Amino acid sequence: MTDSTVEASTPASPSAEEAAWSSLVPSEEIREFAATAREQFATLFPSSVLHAMHHDGPRADAWDGVVEQGYTSIGLPEEFGGLGTVADLVAVLEEAGRALVPLPLTVSAAAAQTLLAAGLGHGDLASTRTGLVPRASAAAPGSTVSVFDGALVDEIVTVSPDGEVSRFAVVAERRVEDRAIDPTRATAEVTLGERLASAPPGAPVDDLLAAARVCVAADLVGVGALSLQAGIEHALVREQFGRLIGSFQSIKHLIADTHVGLERARSLVAGAAAAVADGSPNARRLSLLAKAGSAEAALRATNLRTQLLGAMGLTFESDNHLAVRRAQQTAPFLGGAADLYVRAASDGRPS
Amino acid sequence: MSNDHLAEYRAFLDRVLPADYDGNAREFRTDQKLRREFQAASFDEGWLVPEWPRDLGGRDLELPEALAIRIEGALRRAPRQMCIQATGVVAPAIRALGTPEQKERYLRPTLRGEAWWALGMSEPGAGSDLAGLRTTAVRRGDEFIVNGQKIWTTQADESRWCTLYVRTDPDKPRHRGITCLLVDLDTPGIDVRRIETAGDAVEAFCEVFFDNVVVPVENVLGEIDGGWIVAMSALEHERDMIWINNWLELQRALAPVVARDDLAPHQLERLGRLMGDMEGIRLTGLRSVANRALGIPDALPGILKVFGSEAVQRGAAFSLEVVSADGLARSEQFDEVLESFAATIYGGTSEVQRNIIAERILGLPKEG
């Protein structure tokens, strides 16, 4: 639903058309789809699988099943075998985040959306594991790039500082970093192969990356939701001083504040996704705010859970560090919170 | 979403507001005649409570359409009602729980702005703990005899009417023996005293003393000993106007900051974060509207008050800091700071809000 008469709202000129709410809540169909995703991801990737990957590294064997179920098709245009919009995609990616899915699902969605923004969509968008490298200067066949969540990717999308977007094949050897923060989402050194497509600079980089930022933001909201829920569950069973620790007001307030921050992030993601889907001029600014807010919220939730668990949360055996690692690895990708808040505040102002 | 109603409302504003109103709203803030006439005209043309049924003065609009109308009014800085709690809290309560006679007697004058109401809830010993209130109402035939005191009562000195929360049964557990009475403040035995506030920017309030005040039994709103439900429903109404106003207040607080070209990076970061708060308030409010419109269980209102009120405080403080860059604090922004203090206190303090979020939304157990 696009209202082409809606002007870019700035901090100084909001409008009653901003009362448009219909794309902020996913359709019933998508909500059901996301609920199914939650179950399936939990079944495919229980924490035992994630723990094992800390020793053995991630595997791609679940990827084809994920593609078959349609999770990689959401938010792609019909002409490329997709359905729904970015507003629908974020519901699925939040579930991927919640399950700490150890596949480049979110980053492939981010890369695909970036290709689409640059007019480089292609028929294998839904099936190709793709990395995204922003700030790539002088990327060319044979050069080596550091790739976020790059261990299993078969293609790379690069975005140069001036907004040139390229799609590269990947030379088979990928070297995963030695001490990955999150072994299930490790950075990899990748050698670029053939340049498959390219678009010259056109739109501003922050426009090109708006949808990608929304994807990563949705993933972070999921990670935050997982950790908040786990923290609450712990507070509901752990007793000290003769009562549940969750009955103490100090604990309640920490949890409440984390919940508020997470809903703030979820709202920013929903608003940014709707703006991207509608082609609204607000998309750029909202995507910056969504990524910033979700990074903060995810870190806060994972920090809170660590605090609530006490020493138990600092063991390898606990599931806690899986989420801590995921949040810390992901938070700075496509810009950390402070940076993006500065960019959002600077947006549209004389520099 | 149809924009027809919005277009019609805009035409109404253009017709009813003075020609020089837009851009000069601040000047008209104290124009009581305009404010009263505007409210009456809004009600008469169905714009005051547009989601209400036509026979009660509304236009039967769906919630999102009514919301767009309210946002438009707020954006145009339309003249504020003289007594917002009357239309925002009392009228919905009377509509929901009043007898036919009470609705007939009070609804129209209240909505039209002719009957003003004070909310008699807090007492010196009962603020956050409203259930601890001690103003008593003893039954004598077909009357109650009321004794006690209320405080922080906004506009009690200007209102004819008061929704008064009293203890009618001292033997029942705290919130079970409370009744809501509709009280005529001209009744003998009532003494209203205005309290001087810390500054003009702090909203005026009063203390009200009740000395053997006679209130007819037919002035009970809802059930005898059923006043707690009235109080709780009162707190839920107008939830949308609160977040809309927080959103716009934050916008206005940030306007002088946004206009500057000399912001340091750390100030840009804070500005950006406050923009995130601003959009976060707006989008959370709209998600809540969407949930309600679609019949999806909605827990978002519970976070909006604490989130919105604290964001406004941060915004006002930041704005004062930025405009005071030369070392001299500016009074206009200080007024915004002063005004922002009350928002985390009334209608359930931020601390209480956090407890409610933790207990009712997230399932944590009560303390005792």
C-alpha cells in the first residue's frame, strides 16, 4: 500500500498520514508462517547442535531444507520466485534470530535485498548463500575480503563507499577466523571469484543498505527476545532468601526496562520494514534507527540474562554464551548503535 | 485507509479556527473563549469523540480513523480543551458504567465543555497506593455522609463536579470497599484550596476538604463498593492521546536542537537516540492500534506510559542543555523540563509501571 503523496517526514514535519498502521503488524498468514518457523528452527537447531558447532564449525546441510520451506523466499519479488514484502520478512528473521540459526539466512536475505535495491536481482536469490560486504573498496576478482558470517557463503555482494554494488562468485577456499566470537556466525576471509554483475553508484549507500539493516535488526530483536525470555524463566525458578528472585523489585525493573527497549526496537524494525516495503522516503532514517535500537536492545538483553544467571551463565555448558556471542558478533554489522544514531541525526541536515 | 474523514476534519479546522491561527498557536493558548467555542463546535460536529456512536455525539469512526483525526488535531495545535480529564476520563466512565439518568444528565454537558470535572483520587496518605484511601462515606438512608480530604486535585477550584473515590465499607479488604461518587462541588461542607506549585509550568492543583458532605445515593457511579473498577477503567481511557502527546512533545522539545548547525558528534548521537525514542513511541502506539483493530491480544499500552514520559524528560533535559551551550540556561526549555516531571508521577508512577509490566505482562510474581 503506497501513498505516493506522503512526503518525507522529518523531525519537524510529521503528518497524520503517519497514523497508517496496517503494515506494522504482519498478516495472519505470515504470523502463522513465523510460528511454524519458530517450531521448525527450534527442532533443527537445538542448543546441543549449536554447542557442537563450537567444536566442529557450522554446516550447510540444513540449508536446502530451509530453502524448501520457503523461508528464503519471503520478501523477494514474485518474478524471482518470492512472495510477501520486507514487512513480512522481518517476522521470519526475528524467528531466525530467536533460534540463533547457524546458517547465513539473515545475511543472505540482507544481501538479496541489497541486490534488489541496486537493480541486480536474479533467479537464484532464494537459494544462494550470500555474504554482504559494505565499505568494500576496490573489490575485484582475486581480492580477499573479510566477510561477516562468511564461512558457508557461495556468493558475495559488495557495496563500495560511493555506492557501487557488485555480485561476486566465491573461490572455494574460505578461511574462517581462528578465534571467532560466534563460531556459528564466524567472519571468514574469502577470495572473490568472477564478478557476476555490477551496478554503478546511484542511490546513497544508506538507501542501498536500508533493507539489509532492517534484516539484521530483525535478527537482533530475535536474539534479544530469546535472552529476555530465558532470563525471565530463570527468575521464575531460582530462589534465594526464601523466595523467587523474580519477586524482587530490582530484578523486575531490570527485566521491565529490557522489555521496553526490546519493544522499542521491534517497533522501529516494523516501521522501517513498512517504509522499505512502501518505498517511503522515511525508509533510510528508520532503517538506521532500527539497526541502532535493535543492537542496543539485544546487547542489553544478553547482558541482563548473564547477570540474572549468575556464575552459571558464565559456563560453557550454559546456553547463555551462545546468545551473548551471537549478539556481540552481530551488533556492529552494518554500523553500531552510536554510529547509526549519529547518521540518523545527521540525515537531511546540512553537513 | 480512507482519507475522506481526515479531509473533512481539516476543512472543519480551516473553517472554525481563526485565519491567523496556524503558526500562532502559542499565542492562542490562553484564549479561553476560543478554547470553549472550539470544543463546543468540535462536539456539535462529531469531532470531539469521533469513535463514539452518533447518538452520543460521535461519528462511529473506526479506531484508526479516529486516531488520524486526533493526530491531525494535535499536529495543528488545535485549541486544547479547558478540562481534559472531563472528556478523557469522566465521560467514558459515565458512558460505560452510568445509569441512563446519569448519562442523560452529564454526558452532553461534559463533552461540550460546559460541565468541568475534577478527579478526587489521591490523598496525602494515598498516592501510588490508591487503595489505601481514607475518605469515608457513611450511608444514612438515601444519602452518603462524606468526610475526608483529597489532594493534587487538578481544577477542583474551577470545576462544578468531581468523581470522588470514598471508602464505603471499612470492613472489606482495601480496594473492595471503595465507591465512586459523582459529587457537586457546590455542596455545603466542601472546601477547595489551590496549591501553589513550584512554577507556572507545573500544572495547577488543589486540596479539597470534605466535612459532613451530603451526597445522594443516586450519585454512585457503578456499584456501591464497586469503585475500584471505575478507577481502573478511568486509567485506561485516553491511552492513545497520551502517547500521541508524548510523541509530539518530544518533537517540539527537539525542534530547537534539530535547527542548530553546530552540534558536536556526541550531541548528534544523543539526538539520534531521542529520534529513535520519538519514532519508537509513535510506532509502538500504532502497533497497539493495529493490534486492537485486528483483534490481536495487545500488551503494548503497558509500556507506552513509562517509555513515552521518560523519553519526553530526556528530550526536555537534552534540549535545555543544548540551548544553554553558552553557559546561560534558558527559561523556555527549563519550563519544559519542569513540566515534564509530573508525567512519570501521575497516572501510575514509572516505578509502579515497571512493576506492572514485570508482573502482568511478563509473569513475574508479586513481592509479598
